[in-house]
Amino acid sequence: MTNRKAEILILCEDLQQEVFARSCLIAYGFNRRKIRSLKSPKGKGAGSQFVLESFPNEVRVYRSRSANLALFLVVLIDADNYTHRERLSHLENTLINAGLAPRMLEEKIAVFIPKRNIETWIHYSMHEVVNEENIYPKLSNQSDCKPYLENLIAQCREDRLIDPPPSLQHGRAELRRIL
Amino acid sequence: MLNRIYIDNFKSLVNFELVIDKPIQLLMGANGAGKSNIFEILLKVQSLLEGKKVQEIFLFSDLTRWQNSLFLTIELEISGNNGLYKYELSIGYEPEGRKKRVDHERLWFNSKPLLNFEKGEAHLYRDDQSVGPVYPFDWSQSAIAALPSRNDNKLLTWFKEHLSDNLIIIKINPINMTGESERGEAKLKANAENFVSWYSFLSENQGRAFEITQQLRDVFNGFSHFQFVQFGESIKALRVHFSSEEDGNRTIGYRFDELSDGQRVLIILYALLGILKDGFFTLCLDEPDNYVALSEIQPWLTSLFDLCGEGKAQAIIISHHPELINYLASDVGVWLERQSNRPTRIKRISEEEGKDLPLSELVARGWIND
């Protein structure tokens, strides 16, 4: 019999975010077979709505099952034109609207909000100087970011990121929730 | 990497072109849309290049029923060996009769000819592009298959070997798999019924066998190891050993054909991932998700996706499964469709698709590309 039990749920907008998050988690030492990815099953451009709609239920599921399973919930949503704080509020509001308590510090729920979007972090990892206003080009193959992520993770681990975009700094703080 | 396939006058494929620009590509479509026909013709080309006769491979019923042409044409573009190969094959059918022959077969490398085989006469070109000899050739078979490898035709030999060894076209059917093998076989057959013989060949490389075993220990509760057990002089059976925590290290061996259909398919799927470290392979997988437990599809798929993304392999997958559709379709999905007695046509998934419903749900409702 097979024995897979997912313990790390990645909730994200699209395949690029999924590859980025999954590769980072594997580089951090998470078992790839324990990872379950839930990206928008809809077409392109519908990703942030999918994350906002799915978030409260995934938090509910996390809370109801984390007593029995060592669960982690990893959420990615692009900031797009919003600030980091505004995007976080969007997620928090979905919890309030669903009658759920806000995220607690001890809960292993990490929310990553790249600004403007995941490509900013990817291009930063590729040693480019980035800002959070420009829109950086998408990679033709999502996996092309992978060779750079181990180095990014190593820099995160050792707290030696050089001039990272502010949203990535927030991301480092979120990472501590699940490590 | 297989970059382009052009097929004309084969079943539902008429003037059909599939350009592949991603390391992993998902082919979707209703039953009868013509998806598997693409793999079928690739298998026929592969068999021809391995030396089988035209008469053994191509059937009169292969020709598109509503066409009058007696020529079946295939073109392939394959990047590899630091360049781009273009291969053209045309099979000619005799009217009324059942005889077939190679009408022409041509191969180029970086737009420079390597072979022009036409009407039974083969014009050869050396690797240095100089004009080589002209031979009369038996047009009941491929000239490429018949040519021995030499020092001045390494480019042609690479193409032949790549198509034979590194193009794997599989529709796994666990029903006909046996648990025994008489000898190791380097090629996995199209239905994977010779898996035990193939694994016997694979396991000659201990590092590779170890890696596959390690992967399977992650996948299956209690999976311990494979073991070949000799029966008589030439037959050996593959046993798969499992242990349980209660029994300590004691394992029980099951013949491979005693395992469930799903277990056998998963073992093959992970064995396929295991060989990808040996070179660049193109995997054409027809519904690999069949028989596989829902919880096991995504871990295997993401492993394959990663290997393809790292440039270690190419995968062309046919699937109806929502897990694959929702993971891949919006980025690398291609929709095939056709009307009754009409040719297969390709539609890319447009940006507008799936704004309101998951792509798998659009497929389930028959609304895709409406």
C-alpha cells in the first residue's frame, strides 16, 4: 500500500509560484512527498481570487486537523498594486468574514506576499537589482528559477541577503513561523 | 527534444502539426479526438528506424478514410547532439493492393542533408557535408535503419540511436504484465508488459537499481527490495519484498504479477523517473494516471515536472485526469478536437479559458474552447 500523507499545503496562484514555493521548501529539507500543492485550477489571471477564496477554508482545515497531523500551510499571493499590509488585510478579512479567528503566532501558517509579484523575487534570486514597482518578465519555463533558489535559501538561512526587496524581508519573517 | 511533429494522412491526422516548445506538454481532448494517434505514428516510425519492414508496421487502414491520397507523410524535428535534426518520411501505398514501401526518407542536420532516400536510391552525405556514395536500397525498409554506423556518419547514427533508445512511448497496461523474464531487455514495450525483462536490464546498473529502490521505499509502505529468483535454466521471476514494522526485518516476497494493478503502474512510473538520469529522454505517456491512487498522482507529476524543468527530460502526456489538467493545462496544455470524419485540429488553451471554472471542470462540461 502507498503511504502518502500530505503535511505541507501550498496554496498559491499559479504554476510559477508553485514551483518557486515547492523548490524552496524542498531546499529547506521538507520531504517532497509530504507537499500538496493547491494552485488555481482556473486559467491565467484568476489566481489571487482563488487564493483569497480558498484561504479561510484551508485555515479551518489546518486548525481542525493540526492536532493529529504536523501540518503546515504555506500561502502565496502577489501584492500586485497593493501594499504588503493591504494584501495581508485582504487575507485576514476573509477569515473575519468566515467567522474565523485571526492567524495566531504559534500556528504554522506562513503567508508570502511578493511585490509586485513572484517574478520580483525570482529576478532578485538571479542576482538582478530589483524594485517593487517594476513588472519583471515571466520565465519561459517555470523551472528556470530553480538553480538560483538553493542559493537564495542559503542566504535566507544565514541571514545574509544583500539588499533584498522589502516584501522578501517580510517573507523571511514568515518563514520563521514554519521552521 | 522533439520540437515538432507533422503528420499527414494517418487516421484522423491530416496536415496536422504539433509544435512543442515546452519541456512538458499536456495533450487533452475528448475520446476519439486523435491524441493517441500521435503516439501511434511515433511508435511506427521508431519501429521502422529499428529495422522493421514497412509491410510489418504500416496498415492500409492507417490511411485517413476520407482522403484519396496513397501517401502517408511524417516529419519530425528533434534538437539534440548540439543541433537540429529534421526527418521526413513518406510511405507509399499501392492502389487497391496491400503493398507499401518507403516513397522517400530524408534526414538533415542543421539544414544540411545527411540522407536522401527516394524511389529505392539512397544518396548519402558525410558528417563533413561532402557528398557520399549513392546506393540502390531496398525500399521496403528504412535506409537509415539499414546503414551501418561508420566514422563519417556519426550524425545519422546519433539520430537513429536517439529515436530508438531515448524516445519512450508508453501506455501502461498492467493487465498483460508477466512476473517472469527470460532475458534482460533494453527497451520497455509500448504497454510495458515486458517490465520485468526491462527491469532485469536496468538492474545491471546497481546505482540505478538502488536509486529506484530508494524512491519506492518512500512511495510504498514497507517496500524493501526487488529480487530475481531463478526458475529452471533460463527463467527468472521478479519478487517484490515488503516488510512490516511488527515483523522487524523479515520480508515477504510477492511475484511482480501478484501486485495490484496500481502498484505495478506506480513501480513503472518511478522506474521511468529513475532512468532519466542516464541521458536525455523524451517520454510520451498515454494516460499515466490510470490505476494510480489520487494521492500519488501529484507527487509523481511534480517529480517529472522538475526533471523536465531541469532539462533532464521531455514529457508529452495525454491525460483526462483533473489533477494533471489543473496542474498543467493553463501553462502547457493543448486541446485536440475533431468532428466526425474530419481531421484532428489543435487549439491552444486561451488566456480567457477558465476564468470562472477550473479547467478540469470546463473539460468535464465539454465547454473548453467554446
